[in-house]
Amino acid sequence: MTYWIYRAIASLPLPISYRIARVLAWLTERVFKYRLTTVDQNLRRSFPDQSEAWYATTRQRFYQQFADVTVEAMYAWRMPRNELEDRMTITGWEPLISSNDESPKPGILLSIHHNNWEWLLQRISMTVSSPFDGIYKPLHDSGAERFALEARGKHGANLVTLQTLSKYVLKSRRKARVIGLLADQSPGKREAIHWTQFLNQTTAFFMGPATLARLTKYPVYFARTRRLSQGHYHAELLTICAEPGTMSESELIEKYVALAEETIRLQPESYLWTNRRWKLEPPQATLEMAADASEEIQSNP
């Protein structure tokens, strides 16, 4: 049933979907109060020096954009290639684009849940020259999972679950690829964790991207998106580590975290504040070590 509901919404013209999104945003924030406490706590702890008016305005803008991105993600299921190219422009992607006489350019591409990450995945798969692998966590609803896989793979992306990533990388290591993942989610308790300062809070990041870089010996990049207007974005490619092996795994994660925070501060209303990002509590010794490591690396970029 979920699949066909999403299909029905996807079939609507985008201007009509945006009208629905305005109602959804109001209901989500004011009536259902979906994770309202989480959103408010995240904003206040991340931006402790802002005014009450700023918190209220940013929260309202977040819920509106959250609704917009939801209907945009559904529309992506049927959006034509040329329309996506117009709605999400790009700059700086030459390191991952090969000319006809060049070998395919591999890379690890990291990003965050900021602006429209679903359109970003599709845009990447249209842009890079090497085969693109999008890493994801399966959805619990089978209908939503089917719809998401069809939309995400629409322009040729190969979708790999996070749980099978290690085996997949070992199996395909002889072929140049671009591997993309959103690495800003709270890690599982069994995952290798790197503690650092992120948005004024001691935060856990999983070490997977750094381990992946070590195994593949691929350069590592960051995809930053900016919202230009409703339904229009710009994606910029930034370098984290151009020369494999020249950064330690901790340094690589710190560089990623710095770019992630910088991106969020540019457009704070566009981050996924409903995510329970800071649910893991570090021990006191880790608090002190994370602050020291972050300060040292940021002072020596």
C-alpha cells in the first residue's frame, strides 16, 4: 500500500505537491509535533547563543523544508534527467569526471543529511564517470523500500546496504568506482567510534569512511549542497584527501566533520534536526580527549 501511495504523490505536478507540503509542515510542527522536543534541543545545543526568535524561526523553516524535501524525494521517482540537471546545478566535480581518453576516476564521496540528499544521489549517478555505488540503510516498510530503491537507482546508481559494504568492497576492489554515503548518523554501539566536537557537542562518528579509504586507497571528497530556492539546489565537490594515505583515519574524519559543520552553519534550517544525533553518551575521559584532538587538528589544517 505504501508503495502505491508514494506513486500517487509522485505523479502530481511539483507545484501541487508543494501546496500539500505547506499543509504537512504546519501539521507536523503544530498539530502532531513530530519530534518537536528533539528538534528544539538539537537547535539549542548546537547554537546556544541564538535568540528565542531565531530558534522559533529556524524550527519553522526546518519543518517547511522537511516537508518540501519529502515531496521532492517522491517526485524524483519520475523526474526527467534534464529537469534534475536544471534543478540541481554542480561545480567542481572534475576530479570524478573522466574524458574519453582517461581512465575512470574512483573516489569515496561523503555527505550529510542536509538539503535534498535524495536528489543529490541521483545527480551524482548522472555526473561521475565511474560506476556509482550508493550506500544505504534499508527501510523498515517494504513498500517504502521498494519505492526508494527504484527512485535512487533511476539513473544507474548501484545500491549497497551498509551491512554488506565490506564484502562488496572486497569483491569489487579491482574495478574503479565512486562510493557514496551519508556519514553523519549516530553510529551503532558495535561500530568503531571516533569522538570529536561537532556543533558544540561531543559527538560520535563511525570510522567506516576512513576504513573504506584505507582499504580502497581512493581519494576522499565531500559533497556540499546549498538551497537556492524552493526546488533548486547547487552541489559543490570539496576535497577531503586527494592523496590516499597522506592523512590518518582520525584526521580524515576530523576534516569531514569540519566540512559538515561548516555546511550546516551556512543553512542551519536545512539539516535533519529530527534525527536523534546525540543519543550516545561518551565517558568523561573521551570528552577530554575529543576536545583536545579536535582543537589540535583544527589548529593544524
